[in-house]
Amino acid sequence: MGLEDFDKKSLPQQGDAGFATDEMISGLYEGAEPSAEQSSIAAPEVAEPAVDTQSADLDAESAPIAPLTPERHAEILEAIGEEETRLEENLATNREVISAAETRLDAPASEENRLKPLLSRAQIGELYKKTAQKLELVALLGLIGTGASFLTGQITAGGGPMVGMDTDALEKAQHFVEKGQHIAENGLAAGIGVIAIVAIAQSMNWLRRRSQEKARYAAA
Amino acid sequence: MEIEQLIADLETLKENDPEKYLELLKQLNSIVEDLNKDIESL
């Protein structure tokens, strides 16, 4: 499904082909910190990740687009400019809130107080679902998930390979994240949408990492 | 998906179907704003 099909009424639902299942989503958060050796181990018997490059293809040229009136076109371009500015501001805010939260959470305090307010794994799972539904780019979300996971090397579940991941997917995720970071660091003009996607992945990864701290604290 | 391809697709989308591109930007803004609220609430 490409963006030309975008329609909130047709948002993917649980059970739809290509839609990330609860098991796939929850698998992103489970597992202990892997060693470097574990991180490089290929998954021997795991399913192909739910990455459908055909679905991810935005396919912007395939569907005929009704021509816009000059007035309407001008309105849309103005709105695009406003949304791009808003996105730049939101991304700046994103960096600020993460930095502030890091400072706040790392401030001297009791471990209980420091970890008490963190989101639960289930809450972060809901975030992933919400993100998938909003983007309706399920295959792209797969890359976001693997990319976010790769950032911290938390790619295993219970010491074994994470379900739905293999070496190829991880290499793609690494490439995706590295290029995204390069684009973000260099402020390439064409990449505002990609910068946003990378920021979303990194934010969710940050939330997930913090929730795992909470889980470890609770288990201790 | 190569990230260069994603960028190219977004640029093509912006040029060929600005309404859809605008909708995508709105969705990205919505997601980032939600994430910011969630992180701020920690």
C-alpha cells in the first residue's frame, strides 16, 4: 500500500497482512542486553522480518493525480511550508525533552523515585501501534523498529535472536540509522521527513531503554 | 528500503502529490508531538 492510498478509514488492523502483531511488537522490547558476539550472530531459524519493500514503496508516480487549481496549489505549498517549520520545531523540542528527561532521571534521587514514572513495556507497545496506524507504512515501521533496536544492540530475546530479525535486516537497519544520523547531523534540506522518522525511532528506542531499566529495577 | 530512496520518494511525493505529502507531514508532526508529551511526562 502506498501513500497514494492513504486514508484513515483504511488504517491497518490487527490480523491484516503485513501488520505488526502484538508478538512482533512485544518482541522488540524483550530480552537482555546482548554481548557484542550475540549482536553479530545471525538468526538461524527466524521468519523473514515483516518488511515489504513493495508496500513501503511510496509509489508517488503510479497513480494519476487530479491537477490542482493554481489557488489550491498555492494554499497547499503554504501549508507544507508551515508543517515543515512545525516539524523542525517539534524535532528541536524532541531533542530538548530527551535531554531534559535524561538530566531529570539521572539526578541524584532514590532509585525508586528515579524509575517510578517510566513508561511500562505495554505503554511503549501502544506507542508503536499508534505510530504504525498513523503512518500506515507498516513495512517502514519494521525498519524503524529494527533500526531503533540496533541502536542499543538489544537484538535478542532471552539470549536468542529476536523473532522476525535476521542479519540482513539488521544490516539494513544499521545502514538506515547511520544514513539517517548523517542526514540529521548535516541538516540536508531534502531529508526533513527522514529526519523525523529517525527521530521517532530514536525517541521510541530511548523510551524502550528506560522502560527496560525500570523492568530490571523491578526484578531486582 | 535505502534511505536515499526514501528521500527521493518523499521529494517525488512532494512534487507530484503535494496534498499527500502535506498529510504525511501532519502525521509525522502528530507522532513527534505525542512522543514529546510522553517523554516530558516522565
